[in-house]
Amino acid sequence: MNGRWDVAALRAGGSVSLVFAVPFSIAASWAGDRGSSTLAIWLVLGAIGGFGLGAGCGAWVQRVGMPLTHGLVSATGTYLAAQAVFVTIKVVTGGSVGWFGILFNLSVVSLVGILGGMLGRRLRNRGVLPSTERVGL
């Protein structure tokens, strides 16, 4: 822990987001490029769920009393890092970058990050703690 931030919690939330959301994001982009908008929508919803799961994990694992902030940073930080890679690939390959779409999706991921933070806070308040914090195990 580093004062205000529980780096281990941010790493955990970001890792969960990376594993669950980013593959859905890549698949949604692929489906959208091939004209399968219905499939792309479902995959985007899967990515949103993955970012929410990561946010909830970051909020639940943190130990500094800031679950909403940790949820928000876990989700948006992972989203922005992944988008930096995707934008770089698009620019290098000569593709066009949809900046409005990136910003719109960032607002959705931010909302999901806060909702995941609320979920993590609720779990902690109800006494559901990560295994690393349980007494007697």
C-alpha cells in the first residue's frame, strides 16, 4: 500500500479487467469490422461486464477505505492502457481512429467502474472479505 492507493488492489482489479474485458473488446472490434453489428453489440456488453468485474475486484480487495476510487481507477486505467495499444496499432497500420467512440466508451467504462466500486464496497460492508483477510483460515 502506498498511502492513498492500494497498488496491489489496483493491480488485481486491472488484471481481472484485462483478462475478462479486453478479449471481448478485441472480438467486438473484429465483429464490427466484418459487419456483424449484432454480435459486436453482445461482445461490447461482455467487455463492459469484464470492466465491471475488474472494478469490483479492485474495490473489494483494497484496504485503504476507498472502494469507489479503486473501482474507477481499475476499470478506466485498464481501458485507457488497452486503448493506447489499439490506437497505436491503428495508426501504425494506417487505419482510422474513432476518437468519439473511444471517449464515449470511456464514459461507459467510468460508470461501470463506479458501479463495480459500489459492489466491492457492499461486499466488504456485509463482511464478505477476500481470503487474504479472513481470520482463522
